[in-house]
Amino acid sequence: MTFTKSFFATATAVAFIATSASAENWRAWNIHNDGHPNTAAMDKFAELVDAATDGEVTVDVFHGGVLGSQPDALEQVRIGAIEVGNFNLGPIGPMVKEANLVSLPFIFKDVPHMFRVLDGDAGEVVSAAMGEAGVLPLAWFDAGARSFYSQKPINTPADVEGLKIRVMNNDLYTSMISAMGGNPSPMAFSEVQQALKTGVVDGAENNFPSFKNVGHYEVTTNYSLSEHLIIPECICVNTAKFNALSPELQAAVRGAAEEAALVQRELWAVGSEQARKDVEAAGITVNEIADKGPFQSAMDSVYADYLAANPDMKALVEMAQATE
Ligand code: BDP
């Protein structure tokens, strides 16, 4: 009798422990503040994960980069100290070589082409390599195209000559600026506004929502539509944490990410247009660049040097370029 009683007590305790251990509470890193499309999309992701897993997996999103800079947060997700991140693929290049595909200037014709590449064989290769490295992409976000901004209009690569331009942390971006005769300055996103304001840098490059949301437009005058980089972003999760979920929970979390990404792309389309209008209303001159050809030609040496140093990337680059 006693045995039976204690057996049941133990069984109940074990069942309780098993239930509470199976509830996963994840932390998610987001660099953006309120008002940026990705902030709303990450909140949506958390809401959808909770609903789809019946609370078995919950996600607390930390906005505004409070969990650290992007390179630091990437490392944290890679090792599993933070579970989720809304990462730009640019800073992933130094960690996962295949992710550098998207950091080659002008590799994509436009945003729809970028999504076709990601949804095709080349995207498979990038995803697999990222997953292998510990940062598994569950869905892709739109991040538009990045263009230059500075105190003077930039219409040709020669206009970049001598300018100190802030870039994200990736050698491809420093090569890109150097190829135009500029001085690249890799720097954390959080430091860019002050650097522009105090003249530590002469310019930077980003899409309209980021240009607007953290006030870069307040400390510069010209946004020139070079659209030299079209870099996707991901909802990325630590691979081991994701793989430890049951197949059902994996499907639910992936489904939530895909749905949140669709929401993000809609918010992006509207938000990006609005951000452009807002900065123009605030006095920013937006310059259309009639001929981007000279910018593209200036990148020939970037491609040549990169592929000479990374011959194993040639097939992937060609796969992307051959994608209709
Ligand atoms: C924004 C990206 C963000 C980057 C930032 C940057 O969404 O992930 O950290 O650019 O320039 O557009 O650092």
C-alpha cells in the first residue's frame, strides 16, 4: 500500500516535472524600436507561436537591441544563450560563408528576384549552411534595398570618393566602399546617428524604414537611390533548441514564423513607402540615380577579389545569377 501510494506520488511528480520541462520560454532579439515593421512582425511571431503551440513554446521579444549588438546577438543565438533573432543576413556572412551570397552588391535584380533565389536551390544551400552553423532560418523578411545617404547627393561612384561611410560588419561592405574610393567604417547600428551628427562619418547606407526609425534622417540631407544591396532578413532560431522540439511543435513554430513573415512583408511595403514620405516631408532630398551602371561596374573588382579568395562560392553565385 505504502509502495503504491509513494509510487503514485513519484509518478505524479515526474509527470509534473515532465510537463513543466517541456514548456519552452524563448527570448528573441530585435534591433528595431516601435514603429518599425519588424517590431510589429516579431510581436506577431510571438503571438502566433503561443497560439499554435498552445503555450508549449512562448517567445519574449526584446526590442531596440537591448540584448546586445547584432554581431553579439548572433553569437548568442548560435550558442543558444538567446533562442531567436530577427537578423539581417549581412552580419551573418562573417559567420556563415554561404550567407555572403546576399551581401554581394547588385546580386539581385530586385526584391522579388531576391525572394525567388531564396525560395530556390541557392536559398536551400544558404539555409542549410546557416542551420549547420547553429542559426536556423525559419522564414525570410523583406528589408528592401539599401541606398547611400550623406550631406551631398551621390549620383556616381566618384561621389563616394573620399567619403567616410559607415557599413555593417562584413568585409564585403568595406571592399564595396573601397572600390568606389571611399573610406569604409564598420560600426554598430546604435552608434550611427551620433557618428553622422558629429561628423565621425560622412554618410551611411540603409533602407527607408531604418533611415527614418532611428533618426538618421535628422542628421543628414540627401538620400540617393543607389539600391546597391538587397539583403534579406530572417527569423532565425538556435538549431539545437529547434531540433529538440517534437515534430509537431517544430511544424507549429515554423508555421508561425512563415505567417509572421507574410505579415512583415505587407507591413514592410506600406511602412517603407510611408518612411520615404516622412523623411521627404522632413526635408530630405531623395535623388533618383538615372544610371546605376557605373556603380555596378565599380563592383567588378569586388566580385573578382571575393571569388578569387572564395572559389567555392562561385557555383552558388552563378546559381543565384541564373535564377530568373
Ligand atoms: C537595418 C537592419 C538591421 C541592421 C541595420 C544596420 O534591419 O538588422 O542592423 O540595418 O545597418 O536595416 O546595422
